[in-house]
Amino acid sequence: MKNSKRNFHLQRLWKNTKGSFTIEASLVFPIILFTTLLILFFCMYQYQNTMLKQASSKTSERAAYSWDNSHKEPVTGAFAQGENDGLYWRLTQDDMLSKLFGWAGAGSSAEVSIPGGSGGSLPTDKLSAAASWVPGGMSGNITYNNELMIRKVKTTLSRPVSFGALERELGHPLQAEVSAGAVIVEPVEFIRNVELLRYYGAKVSGKYGGVFNLDQAGSILKMFGGQTP
């Protein structure tokens, strides 16, 4: 008799749904809240990366687009009539001869910090002009690398991501960082340089008995560029 009453009481208790919502809420709501915060953080982090990617891509593209003339406006590409970098700046100030003949102490790259970067040489002046358009709050650098046949501009930007709770758990600040590059393309100048090298290669080969001497060719091109051999 007692067992039957006990079983009946347990069945009634099991079928009773009173308080079930409270139990479910205490289990499910924290999971929903945590998932929502995680999604919000992920979206914010992706937004920061997208902004950095857009800024770094635009900076590299502007630098590459205006590389043939340091007087160009980085945004519009406009420049006043008569303003240019000289006829042979690619051979001398852009270190084409240095890269071609491997002269000692000749650099073929340049780097400018963002923000606060300053110029000095012609490549750094061009990089500084492009870096001046980077939005505030972003830091990094913009670099130029001359590989003779391929000239590249690369921009690396970073920006802190404010998320105090997660930073305290990780023990270090969060920071988004992206890089984007652009290749400097000058089809007309490329054809002109190929023709120039072919011409002087034939001259040097004919003068020195068919042996192409890089030192002699370098001296000729250095004089052609306005430098003392």
C-alpha cells in the first residue's frame, strides 16, 4: 500500500511541469548569451580586419599608381605641368643600376613608418605621400622593394581591438593586423628599358670582342644616368 502511494506521488511529481521553465532558462540563457557575445566579438574583429585591409590596399595602390611621378596627388593622380622627377630617376634614384650590377652598399628597398614617417630619398618621399592618407588610429609601415623586373609596394597596418573581458582572460591586448601589396606597372618604361639594355649590350659586346662585361656596361649606364663612374 505504501509503495503504491509512493509510486503514485512520484508519477504526479514527474508529470508536474511547474518550475520547468526556470530550470530550462537557467541552463539555456547563459549559453545563448555567451554565443551572442562571441558572435558580436567575431563580427567586430572581422570589421576591424576589413577596415585595415581596405586602408592598406588603398595605400599600396595609390603609391604604385603615382610611383612614376612624386609630384602626383595620391588620390587623383593630378600634377602641375612641368613637375616631374627627371628623365633618368629610375636608373639612379630608384636604384635600378645598383640592382642590375650589384654594386656594394647599394640599397634596393625603402621603408616608412605609419604614422610619423618622413622622407629623405625619392622612394621614401613617395611612400610618405601615400602613407599620409592612412586614417588615424592605425599604425604600421609601408615598404618598397625593387627586384629589377618586379617592383612592389607593401603596406602593413595594425589596430588595437578593445575587448576588455577577453583581454583579461588572455593576458595580453588584442590587435588586428593585415598586409596588402601592389605591383608597380609601367609598360612603356619597361619596353624602353629593355631596348636600352639591348642597345648597350650590343655596343659593349662589339667593343670588347663579343664578351659582355657587366662592369663596363655599368660604367656606361652610370654615366648615362648622370653619375660619376
